Amino acid sequence: MVLGREQSNERREHFRINDTLYIQYNAIDQTTAEQLGQQLTNVEHGDANQHQVQLRSLQTAFTLVTDQINHYDREVARALRILNEKINLLDQIINQPDPELPTANQKKEVNLSGGGLGLLCEQQYQERSPLSVQIELRSSGVTIQAVARVISCTRVEPENSQTPYYLRLAFTQMNEQDRDLLIKHILFRQAEELRADNKHNQA
């Protein structure tokens, strides 16, 4: 029974979507990667990140409830998800950083799965080198952190002057709760794309 669940989770991790995310990634050394990986796998519940822990718990509960509602009424579930996105957007506007300060996260088009991501980037990274990654899921407003390994970083053809490299990353360390939220986000976005395709085909 456990084996079946693990195989199911593995399949879900490899679902891929094209998405727009706020993302920050930085090259780190192996020692820092190991330390950060330990911090991510051992969830902290201190005052510093209590708000983030509560937000994740609420988002998990919300996702479970809307998934259940979706079995009976897809339109109601969709309306609730839209309302959730609206609340997250308002929260971002209210807590918008000072425009004079540099923005930490960049809005990027990515190819995303539960196991990693690919995106165009400005500089070349060494294969197998570790990176710290922070992404904000637009469907929930939750920020997810991970340690990743560079699978490849190659020049694109035709070359883009701003982002001449395509970077492929594999997540090596991530909190299990974050991974669950990431996979749920991917499944939600896939369902949205399928609904949009069906409407387009029916039109």
C-alpha cells in the first residue's frame, strides 16, 4: 500500500506545466547547501516564521476543502480558488515593498514540476553545482524554499541578449509540506489549462 502511494507521488512530481512565478535563485557552496538542506527538512516553528507556517497550514486546509467541493460542484470550487487568488493579490498590494528598493524576486516564465524547473537565465551555472531557490506560488501566495542542483545550463538558439542560457534545476532538498503544496499547485494549474482547452474546443 505504501509502495503504491510512493509511486503515485513520484508520477505527480513529474507532471510538468509552464507557469509564471516570482523566483529568486543564488549559487551557493556545498557546505551552505548541506546546512540549508538541514534547515528545510527540519521545520522550525519559531516566532520569525510563525506567519509563514500559519499561511501554509491554512493553504493546505483550503486546498483539501476545495478538492472535496470540486467532486460535487466544479464551478463553486473554481470560484473559491479565484477568491483565494484575489485575497493573495490584495495581500501582495498591501505589503508591497518600497519601489526604491531592489526587488529580490524576479517574475519569470518557467517550466515547472514537483522535481525541478527550467527557465531562461542571465548567466551560466556549472553543471551539478548547488543553488538556493525561493519561489512564490501565485495561486496561493505561499513562498517555497529549496536546495537545487544544476542539471544543465546551455546557450539557447537563437540567443536572447538578456537571458542567453537555459537553466535546468532538480530540487534536492525541500520541506515535505512545501513539496505537497507545489504538487497541488501544479495539479491545479493543469486542471485550469484542461478547462480552458475544453472551452476553446467547444467554442
